[in-house]
Amino acid sequence: MQLKKTEKRLFGTNGVRGIVGTEMTPGLALEIGLALGTMRPGTVAVGRDTRTSGPALASALKAGLLAAGCDVVDCGILPTPALQFLVRAHFDAGAVVTASHNPPEYNGVKVVEPDGTEMGDEESIALEKHIFEETSRMAGWERVGRERAAKNLVEEYVDAVTRAFPPSIGEDMTVVADPGCGAAAATTPEILGRMGCRVYSLNCQMDGTFPGRLPEPSPEGLSPLADLVTATGARFGVAHDGDADRAVFVDEKGNFIEENVEFGLIADHVCRGRQGVIVTPVSTSRLLEVIAQRYGCRVVYTPVGSIYVARTMIALAAQGTPVVLGGEGNGGLIYPGHQLCRDGGMTAATMVSLLARTGEPLSSLVSALPHFTFMKEKFREKDPRGLIARLADHFSGENLDFTDGIRINRGDSWALIRPSGTEPLVRVMVESASEEKAHQFYEEIMGFVRK
């Protein structure tokens, strides 16, 4: 089966997102609230990350929901997966004010369905239609909603992650957590501590100016984390993006673990003794196929975006196909036994379980994996569709896949060129089992682009 992307006007790969005061305004947040309240009447949970624009946008979003007649439960600052967990357990819908990994000047809204997954394409388009055609419902004075605060509900999410593993599984394990001044500041260190770990942390204050590093956990921004890992003798360091639906790692030597390698390592741990399907986008390394084949599993590919992964996982499970893992090669992994959304806190906890099982240093486990050379680039492009069309013409003799952008498959190498769904950029990814072939393919692609 193959889900296809549908063109949207406001919603991108992960919700509505833009620079505050220009693309993302309180007026737009109000309209989203009205439209969501029209489509999902009932009780709606609202949360946010730590961005400075969060209170204003969340207030506007809640005003729209209340005006539509919904009751609103304000869950405060918490990770997106925590709100998704709570929505599935208690509410008729949810919304998170966050721009995830984008810089501080950005913010946005992710809409959460009753099953805890992000709203899909067709429903997002229906929500957009309410906004553009001004068809949202306004409740009368006697039917406007009521608001209450429930900032302690996040405790249910922390408990659920912790209970998924044996008690004290992390005993005698030192780890370092870097929430990046984002929403996981109050959750991931707590989760790791309850698992028995000795936890050091940095950037653990909630600060929407992100003074320690940018919300994107890049290798360059994680050098203080790497230094603290080596200084404390920790088994690993974990870092999150702004809303903590992703997790990335450094090993005990302070080396950054590329996210596709992380995915392969987690898959090797999760798939042991199980057979089924791993679901992931076309942007993920072929390392995952190698790992899956070890255990008699197979990989199903989707367009880029966690919603396509989650929806495919749901559809496969409904057909009776066992799904053991899902996720993207950016540190956003989905554990179907826990919930069907990316969960950085669960990934941090899973790394503790993995290291407790093996007893091996993380660097050794990474070194034992098959090696692929994976290269990334991003650039601004005025006409992404035109670029894709020109690439399709230029590489017409190759094995092409148009699931998302254009993927050029060439033997044991591949290249993906696609417009970003979260930023005004085009992303390029090239991978090969051969470092030389990867560089040659990359230069071939970028040489054409530069023309």
C-alpha cells in the first residue's frame, strides 16, 4: 500500500508553521481554533512548547475553540508526544502550539486527532476550507466552551513511558539529557531518573529564547553535551528538538550518532525475536533494510512526514500485518505498542533498555553496524516543482520514484530531492554503500542544481 501526499495551502509536513508576526499570527491561530472546534466538537486539549510567542498564540487558539463551543483543557508546556498520549486517553481532539525544530522566530500549530495521531491530509484540507471559506461555527452565548487547566496531566505520560520497561533497568547507568530549553525539560530527565539512571542535564531550563543552542539538535550545537558526557563518564547523551518528538544521541566518547544509524540501532534492538514490518519514509537509509532482513522483517516506504508513517502503520495493522516499528531518519521514532506518533522521550528510554541488554559501549554497537555514506544538503529554490520536473527529465533513464519529490535509485546508491514541508527549502539526500560513489552522486546532483 502507498499513501500519497495531497496538496495543502496552510498545513505542511507537520502542521501549520511560519515566522511569528508574518506567516504565523494570533489571527491565524484563532481561525485554526474555530475550524478545529467546528470539526471536532467536544473537549479539546491544548499544549505548547517554550517559545516566547507561545502564550499569545495558545490564547488565540483557545479563544477560537471556546467560541466554537468546545471545552478546553490547557495542559501547559509539555512535549508533543505527551499531549498526543493524553488526547488518545481522554479527549476528543488536541492542538499543540509549536514549531518543533525551527528557529526561535518560528511557531506553529499541530492538530491532534482523537486517536493521538496528527491530522491527515484530507482532514487538514477540510480544516483549511473552513478558514478560507469562513464556514466555521460560532456558538451562541449560552453554548460557548469553558476552560480549565490540567498541567499535572503530563505525569500520566511520564508514568506510561517508565512502566514500559523493567523497574530500575538503568541502575548504575550515568546519562546526560539536553532538552535544549524546550518542552522535554520536565519529562526526559524525570523518565531517565525513574528508570534508575544517574542523570546529568544541561539546557534544562524552559526558555523560549533558546540560549544554550537552537531547537534543532545539530552536531555543532551539541558539543557542550558531548563534553559533559565525556566529563561525567556517561553511557550516552540524548538531545531533543523543541517539542521533543525526536531524540538524537552522542556516544560515551562524545561522538554524534547520525540519526539513520540511530534508527538502525533501535530497529536491531526492537526487531529481535519479532517478525513484521518497519514503516519509514523514502528519505531513510537502506541500513534499515539490512537490519530488517536480519530478523525476517521487511520495510514499507511512505512519503516524508510522521503522519504518513503513522497512517500506514494503522492501515497495515488493520489488515492483520504485524508492525514492529516506525519512524523517520531524523530521530523521530514510533513505537506501536506505546502510541502511534514520534516520541523522543520513549526513544531516550529505549536507548537505556538497549544498553542494559547488551552491556556494550554505544560506540561499539554503532561500529558493528553496516556502513553507509549518507550526505545531506538544503538550499533555497524559487521553483521547487520546476526543479523536480527538470531533474526528472535529466535523469529519465534512471529508476525514478516520485513518492515524495524525486528519488533516483542507482544500484546500491540513491538520491532524494524534495521540497521541505516545514521550511522554504529544498532538501537533498544522497546515500551509497561506497563513500566514493556517494560523493560522486552528490556532486552530480548538486552540479545540476547549481546550473
